[in-house]
Amino acid sequence: MEQHTVSRTKEFLHHIRRNRKVKAGLALFAAILALAIVGPLFTPYGPLEPTGEAGRPPSLEHPLGTNTFTYDVYAQTVYGLRSSLLIGFLGGLIATVIGILIGLAAGYMGGLVDEFLMMLTNIFLVIPTLALLIVIAAYIEYRGIMIESLIIGLTSWPWTARAVRAQTLSLKNREFVLVARMSGASGLRIMVGEILPNMFSYAIMVFILQFGGAILYAVGLDFLGLGPTKGISLGLILQQAVLWNAIQLGMWWWAIPPGLIIALLLASLYTINTGMDEVLNPRLRRLE
Amino acid sequence: MLLEVRGLRAYYRTLTGYVKAVNGVDLQLGEEILGIVGESGSGKSTLASSIILPKPPLRIVEGEVLFRGERIVAPSDTSGLTRVRYRHISIIPQYAMDSLSPTRKVYKIIKDLARGLGDDVLAKARRRLRRVNLPERVLDMYPVELSGGMKQRTVIVISTLLDPEVLIADEVTSALDVTTQRAVLEMLRDFKDSGIVRSIMIITHDIASVYQVSDTLAIMYAGRIVEHGPAEKVIRDPLHPYAQALISSIPKIGIHYKMQKLKGIPGNPPSLRNPPSGCAFHPRCSRSLDECSSREPRMVSKDGRRVACLLYE
Amino acid sequence: MGLLSYIVRKTGIYLLTFFVAVTLNWAIPRLMPGDPIGVLLSRFATLPESSEVVYSYFMRSFGFDRPLWEQYLDFWRALFNGDLGVSIYMYPQKVEDIVLQALPYDLVLIVPAVVVSWIIGNWLGAVAATSRRLDNLLMPLFYFLTSSPYFWMAIVLAWLLTVVFPLFPSSGAYSPGMVPSLSTAFIIDFIKHWTLPFLSLLLVMLGGWAIGMRNLIIYELESNYSRYMEALGAGRRLILSYAFRNAMLPQITGLALQIGLAVAGAITTEIVFSYPGLGFLMLQAIQNQDYFLMQGAFLVIVVMVLVANFVIDLIYAAIDPRIRSAYAGEA
């Protein structure tokens, strides 16, 4: 049994390393991650530290210029990137865990449990997540990164639950699960010991998508003024930029680069995900 | 000769190397029903693909396929196939159950496939449907509305609609129950006897059901044909040790028996990535000689058939 | 499953979803830490005629030390009377009136953006699937589009087309001096204001559809029916047309999932262009802590999405032979 999993993992890793999309996506993601980690070293300013110069275009001293409040946009962007990544990670993780647990339980237990969980899933799948997030966030007086991650995680799991359920159903009747069941293993043990490891690569793909999704939701909330009440994030920069007419005043450096980073970050995640999908699903590979 | 396969090697290209699914096949097909029998993974379905649909990841590495003496398949040149597909060589594919697009009605599929061949195609299709005991209204149905057996017969009608000289039937019986299997095989026999098709290549792992309708039998092992001759002879008195093991493991000819369940031959089917040296069967063979592991047997004529085994060289 | 039971089942799910959405709407303020309801009610105390406001069913559903279930029932009663409360920000206007005035602006943005992006995106995806060269060229672009936050795309377009090349107006649904009418001048003015928010939604959604279509077609081209057709000598164009047709079905289902995201996109895009739809309204509500307005907008958005989903289900049922044939079998 274990050998089976090990050899599959090995084969998976082998193919993953050769996939062009995975490589390109990882490179881009690594670059953005590096920017978040070492980016602040290249600026003397903090994200909310006045520089004394308002609305300056990009220069050597201010690579992305300054905004109306004299803040350095580069400093804001690299620090904001940190918190956006953190929210994406935490929110994505929460959503992935909830989605996997619900999907696994529904798919494995079947019957009424399945009916109930899938009804719940379908309901929350239809309710627009951002609208629900707005209503929840608006009632929270002091919002921090943790709270934001939590409410995003708690509202964006449904599609994962549905997808994981489908995966579980297909794995459930495979030989190795049947063998485990015949040998008298309990339901929980089969779920945790047999099905989950075989879904590991799938879970990573789900997490990557949830990671990106959480970043997008957080950016959206921040943009509506429902982000963290303190600190900085990419969404907050954009909110401020739009609120204070950065575009109309010609301060493109205030509004465009932070969003560009989000777009590139998400593109890198989606590309990695697609590459993994091609590896796991040979029918998607282009053969020529 | 209608169809001739010469020294054909066809490999699957995978990320971890080649899978040598067809590894040196010579075969001639006249006006006959030829049963090609082998375990799953013996390369028999790949043989079918390399005759009619050699496309990536499958690659023709060596050899050629001729139709009426004209080359249709060669390494890096399969252009000859476009002239003969469907009209002259046709196939009933392995997965008849989803061989028809679910979102098109049957008549539309037929019209599209037989495009430019006149309106009487549909009239002909109606006659053929009746011939296989299907109602004409099948034409106006979506494939999802047909049962498994109906789909199978519909595919047979479509595949043979242009009266091809050569018909390849790839595992047509594997998904069906015993009675239906029989009916399908007899249907193929009827198509041959009435001259709709002139020769049929039936590819199967189920030797017990196919030998009764076949004129000749070819046994495949590890991408090669090990024995090929008249069906009666091969069944009664197999020469190749693999063919012997295979046939002796059938408890009583005539009783349905699937080779997948074969217990009679010790050992596992060989890996096609790294097939054994010499004769691929030697690790499992009870009569192997010393040189079997080093020398590849040639195809020799013996007792009215062809066999590839060092015992007869 | 017959067509009728299919519709009944779907309707059931949507009614249930509506029920859950309303219940959430009622419960969220009560579940939150602190005393949001106290804050909410105290905001009304400062307004004139507050006693009158307090007597609406909707206000009654917010407490005054009555049992929770009574509050809950009053909430539903208010809803059935079309009573969503009173706005603070635009006092004394009723929330239902404000929200219904904003709704058409959303529809006029979202519906064309979804439909047009679906058509163009599917077409581009199919083109990418057929040509490896175009595939390599177009796919990175599609990934970039689908990765962009809607409102950032709006910002980029606003910068390009109202500042760098001042071709379009940058805010509102029509010029301040205009009075809505069916005159040519007004329609032209309206379309000019509508173009940029529409384009923002269109571009982002386009990427997603194109990627989906491209992957589906590549998947379908490897299917058994494609192989069969190819073995029988069918041309590439014919096989592609079959693959395209089969790939359309999942894309229609995708439409249902996309509606919710499109609404989210519209909410933020409207803010960039001060386009007076529900999103812009929500921003006003958030900034003014006008909770009733916000919750009213939420409910209307949910209903809008539910109706859209239902319509898509009906279209799907009409197109997919699998559902149709089941229906024929039952009749």
C-alpha cells in the first residue's frame, strides 16, 4: 500500500519538475515572494511614514513615487504585499481545510450526511461570497488580518467541498480502499489513512486556488473600506488611490503598480495550478 | 492480400521512455476473419491503432502497412491513410459506449462522417439498422438515449456503412454479457458472409468466444505475434508454448472464459518498457532453452502455420 | 430524473437558498461581538420622526427585548410586505425604493458583460485550442486577464481612456446636466458612461471563459468519440465542431457559477466609475454605516443571482440531451 503511494508521489514529482507551466508559475511566484520578503530592505521608509513630498512621480528615491499623503508607494506596496500574502495563505488554508473536511465527510459517509452537507454546500455556492463578506465585515468593529482571513476562509469553501466530494467518490471504490475496508479499518482511519494521502496533490491544487481566491476577496473587501482597520494592504492602497482620485490627478503610480502585482501573483498561482492539472490529468496535455 | 503489415514497430512515447507496444509484427490479411488474441497489455489494440490511427503519443518506429499493395503507414508518413479510412479500412473501436458524441443525433453523426457521399447514406443506414435488429428511429435519437447493446450495434452499422474491405473490431465484446457477445460476433460473421465487408480483424482477449467465428487466429505476446494459422489448428494443436499454456487453461472450449482470469501461466505479463531479452516469453516458459534469453526467435513455417519459437527453428 | 422534477428540485434548492440568505441577513447583526444592534438603533434615535420609523415591522424585528423568534417572524413579515427598512444615509427614503432604483444599472452592466464575454471568450478559447502558436501567444494574456481584480482593470481603463486618451467620461451613469429620457443625445451619453465599466467586466471575464473553453476542447479532442471520428477519416474541422459543441455544456454550467463572481466584480467596478448601481450603493452604505441599506442591497443581489441561476438551469435543461431524453422517457 505504502509503496503504491510512494511510487505515485515519485512519478508525480518527476513530471511536475518537467512541466513548463509549473516552472514558469513557480518562478514568478518566487519573484513576488522575494519582493515581499526583501523588498522593504530597499526603502528607508515605512508604509505609513510621511516623506514630506506629496504626489511625486517615480524617481530613484521613490521607485513608485509618493501619494497625496506623502507616503512612499513602493514602501506601501511591499509591506502591503506581505499582509496580502498572509491573508491569502491563512484564508486559503482555512477554506481548503473546511472544504476538504466537508467534501471528504460527504463523499465517504454518503446517505443523509452527504445529502445535508451537499445541500449546505450548494446553498453557499450560490450566495455571492463577496456580498456576504461585506455584510459580515461591516458589523465587525475592529478588523485585523486574522479576522479578515477567518471570515474569508469561512465563506469561500463551498466549491472545494463539492470538488473534494467528487474526488472522494472516485477514490472510495478503488482497490486500496476496498482492501483497507475488508481488513476492518474504521471509516475515519480509511479517510485519514488511505483517501487523504491519495488526494494530497489534489489538495495542494485546491489550496493554490483558494490562496489566490482569498487574496482577491481580501483585496475586494479592503477596496470597499472593510479591510484591516490598521496597517496597510494592497487593497487598501487601491482604495485610497480611488478615494483620492489618483487617476483623475494623473498619479498612475499610486493605483496601477499595486494592482499589477496582485494580477501577476494570481496569474502565477493559476499557472502553477494548470501545470499540476496537466500532470495529474494527461488528457489535458497538448501532445505534438 | 488486402492488408499487409511488415516488420511493424510502434511505440508509445511517455515522459519516462518508450513503451514498446508493437515490437516487430508481420501479418497478412486476406478475405478472412482473423482473430488476434492476447492478454491485456500484449499490444493487440495498439496494433489496431497503428494500422488506422497512428497519432501521438503512438509513434511508428519501423516497418510499414500496405493496403492492396499500396503503402498507407510508414514511419513519419501516414498520409496514405486519408485515402483509405472508412471507405476501405474501418474500425469498431474498443469503447463503443462513448464512441458517439452525446450531443448529436445519430443521423447527424452519420451524415457528417459520410459527408459528400450522397443522400442515400441515410436510406442505407436504415436498412442496415434493420439488419442488426434496431428500429429506424435510432437515427433520430441521441446516443445517450440508446442502451449499451443498441449503441454497440449502432456503432457497427456506422463503421460498416461504406462497405469497407477491411474491418478492425477492437475488443467489441468486452463490455457485453455472454449472450450479447455471441450475437455481436455472429453479426460480424453475417457481415462478412454477405459480402458487406471482405475481411475482419477481431481483436480480443477472449479466445474462447472468438475462435468459433474466426478463420485464422494470431496469438500476440509482448508486442509480437507468436503463432498464426488456421483457427482449428491453433486451437486443437498449438505449437508455441505460450499458445499451449493459453489454450490449455481454457477448461472446455466453447465455454465462455476470459483470459484476464488466466491462472494457468505462472509469472506476470512482461513490462513493455523493458521487455525481456531474446524471446519475451522465456521467463515464464516451461520449455525454455538456454539460448531463449539471448536470441530472438524468427517467424518460421511449421505444420501449416507460422510460429516464432526457437523450439521449431 | 424528468424535466419537471429537475425544475422542481432546482426551485426547491433556490427557495432554500433564499431562506438561508434571509436568515443570515437577520442573524449576522445579532451574532457579531459588541452591540451592533444598539449602535444601529441609536443612529435612528437622533433622527426626527423616529417614533414613526420604529413602528414599521422591519424596525420591530430588531428587538426591543422581545423574544428572538418574534423578531425573526417580524423580519419575514416585513419582507413579504416589501419592507426593507429605512435608509439613514438617504433618510427618509425607504431602502426598497433606493435599491430598486439602483438595480437596473447593475443589470445593464452585468448581463451584457456576461453574455458578450461568454461568446467572445468561448470563441477565443476554441481558436487557441486549435492552434499551438496562438495558444502560446494567447494563454498568458488570458491568465493575466482572469487574474486581474475587476476594479484594478477598471482603474487601468480609467487611466488609459479618461486621462491618457480622454475619450470617455470617468464617472456617473450620465452627465450631470442630463435628464434620463429616450432621446438620442441621452442614449449616446449613457452609452459613453457605460462603456468603461462594461469593458472592465468584459475583459476580466473573457480570460476565464477562454481558458475554460480551451481546456475543455483539448480534453474533448482526446475523447473516444473524437478518436473514432478521426479513425473514420473525419476532418479536423468536423471533429473540432463536435468537441466545441460538447465543451459548450460545461461552459453553460460555468455561467451559473460565474454570475456570483460577476456581481462581486460589478460591485467594485461601479465604485471606480461612481456608477450608481448596487455596488456604489453598498459603498455609500458602508461609509455611512447605513446597515439597512447594505442588507437590503445584499438581499437584492442574492435574489438577482438566484434568478440568474434558475434561468441558466432552464437553458441547460433545454440544451443538454441527457436531461431532455430523461424527460422524454417520463412523458
